[in-house]
Amino acid sequence: MKEATKRSKVKGKYVYRGICSILLTAGCLFLFYSRWYPFVQADNTTGRLTGTGNLLMSGGINLLLTVLLLRGLGGYRIGVDRLMSVIGSQLVSFFVVNFMEIFASMAVMGMFRVIWSLIPHYLLLFVLDSLFGILFSMLAGALYRKLFPPLKIVEFYSEGTEVMMDKMNARPDKYEVKRLVRCDVPERVIRREISEYDAVLMHDIPSHYKNHILKICFEMDKRVYFTPKISDIITKFSTQLNLFDTPLYLCRNQGIPLWRRIIKRSFDIILSLIAIVLLSPIMLITALLIKLQDGGPVMYKQERTTLGGQRFMIWKFRSMIVDAEADGKPHPATDHDSRITPVGRFIRATRIDELPQLINILKGDMSIVGPRPERVEHVEMYTKDIPEFVFREKIRGGLTGYAQVFGKYNTSALDKLKMDLTYIMNYSLLLDVQIILETVKILFMKESTEGFKPAGDKKDNKNTKKN
């Protein structure tokens, strides 16, 4: 009976999120029609635009764009992602939807002359969509947390390795790691512990223990969370072959195919040129502010590595004091780093300091999207501990990347490698577009710029049982 109740709650979460997605979409569609019908009625001389067919087509275009963007960027993930992440996804989605609707409406109306009346119309609709999305997400998220308390989790760990408890418990609305158990205990103990909790967590434990516990969880209908090893990521995106009466998977391990690299490079050239033109006023103002602040150089250059381990000089707007690394050694920025100037703090938080890298992209040193180019010293240091770190260099480094939008500034080297490998193995132009839009979203998330903390600055685990 207890297990049936738990399964019912899990299904209830999916039903609730489905209802929220429908209500959010319906609300956006209602706002669209509440603005669109009066607009075309006032500018309609033939009655054609207010006809049923035209209204359905206009609404269908809006509905399709809204669903695709919200689903692709995570705007529907109420109760799953952090509130600010969901709201950020929605704001980006609504902006793109209404921007694209300008051109869709011009096509429907058959008049390019109406663009100046469409811009304020869709700007207002963007504001209304955003206000509705924020209010709806706050209320629906609060109700979700009340209806579905956090999962009680048991974590299996291996002696000598760190545990994931702190990261999981950082989301108290979703998870509560209640107990730590060594993965090498007898099977009867494993089964007893699993039966007491809603879910199981495994982090960096030997493969034979992970496989054994995973099978037990499958047998007992328990959900499992686990952090992947590098080999797990490589095999995850393999191709299934149905040639024999035995399952067979193929890992090509060739990085991005040639034809996709050509498309990616063309995309980089076009987008970087457009961005340089559009963002040149911001870049000029930033350069002026940096120069006026202390009279030092505007730009900061540093040697980084990219495709195949090649070295190049990356350009950034200077955000620290002159000679911030006078001793010649790398010193990663920490929270409240005194070396960061007032102007530098702002341009780092808004990512404006990275804009000069558009020149690097145009030159071919970098790509718009890809693993973040690391300092030569860091690559050498990380490779000593993680030989697979060089796998990131199968493609050009990027201005933004998978690890930048889903990780933090202080994410560990191993976790960055895993995220970058996920991007390399799963690359598509659509994924690049998603990451670019996600990059805009993380401007709303303070933790994405969180600096490195001094050694030993960790939370204690007093309230967690450990076996």
C-alpha cells in the first residue's frame, strides 16, 4: 500500500506539470487573441483578417511557436527547475515568439508597411506574456511544493570519494538526502535501505556496485539518480544497430562530421558579423568606461587552447586591476575578489567582458558555441589528474557552451568535461541555437557567476545519517 501511494504521487507530479503546461499555453494564447483581434479589426477593410480561417491560422502560428520555445528552453518545467530558471526561460521564449510573430503577422496581413504598428503591438504583448508567466509560475510552483514534498533519498557512496549530498540538498524543494550507505554492504542491507526511501542516489561508485544496485532498484520499482562516468556519456549517444539477434551499439568517436562543421563555421561567421555590428555601441561605451576608470589598457589578452590543442590569444575587456597576476601565476577569481574593478564587476555579471571574442570567432580561433577555451596552465594541470580532459579539444572552443549554461563559473573540471562531452557527442545546429538562448537566460541567475570559494569552505552534514 505504501509503495502504491508513492507511485501515485510520482504520477501525480507528471499530471500536475502537464496541467500547468496546458494552462500556461492557454493563457498565452488568450493574451494573443485579446490583442490580435482588436488590432486586425481596427486595420481591416475587407473583413478578410477577422475571418475564422485567418484567426485560426494566426492563433495556430502563435500556439506552435509558444509550445516549441517553452518546451525547448524549459519554460514548462515548473516545480522541476529553479523558479528564476523557469522565469528566465519563459522571458526568452516570449521575446523570441513575439519577435517572430512580427514577420508572421506581416505575411498574414500581406502588408510590409504595417511593421511600425506591429512592433509596439508585440512589445506590449511580450510584457503581458511575461507578467502572466511570472505570476503563474510563482503560484503554480508554490502549490507544487505544497502538494509534492521533497523526495527522501538514500545515497550509496564509495570509501574515499566525495558524496553528492550537499548538491542535492541545495534543492530542498525537491530532494532530501536522509542517509549515506556504503556501496559494498551486503545485499540484504542494500534492499532494506532502498525500501525505506523514495529514491536512490549513486555518485562515483565502482561500476560493478552501480550495476548491481541499479538492477535491484529496477526490480523494486525505485527511481535512481546517478552521476555518469565519461564512458557513460560516450556510450549514451551511440547508434543502435539491428543486424544480428544480439543488441549492438556503435560509437563512432569522430567528433562532429565534416558537413556539420561547415554549417557550424558558416553560422559562426554570419552570427559574429551581425553581433559585432549590433553590439558595437555597447563595446565602445564599455571601452570608454574602462579607460576613464583607471587609465589602464581596455583589452586583456590571454593564451588559451582550442581545436586539437592549438594555442591562440583570447581577447576580453579588462575587468580587473592592471597587473592582477603580477607574479605570472593564474589566480581564478573568487567571490568578492578585490582585484575586480567596479566597472569590471558589472561587465562580468552581464558577460559584456566576453564580447571582444566575437573577433576571435570571426578569425576562426573560436566558435559561437563550444567548450570554453581553457588557459594553457589549467589544461596542463587538469590533464595530470584527468587525462580525458583533452577530449574537449575535438572541436573549437566557444564563446558560450553547454557547461556555461548548465554549470557555474566554479564548476569542477571533471563536471565541465562531462558537460562538454555531452555537447560534442550530441551536437546539432538546433542545440547551438538552444544554448545561445539559454545563455541569455542565465543572466537572470546569480549562481552562474559564482566564484571559487576558499578551500575548506563547505557545509557540515550534521543532520545526515551515515552508515
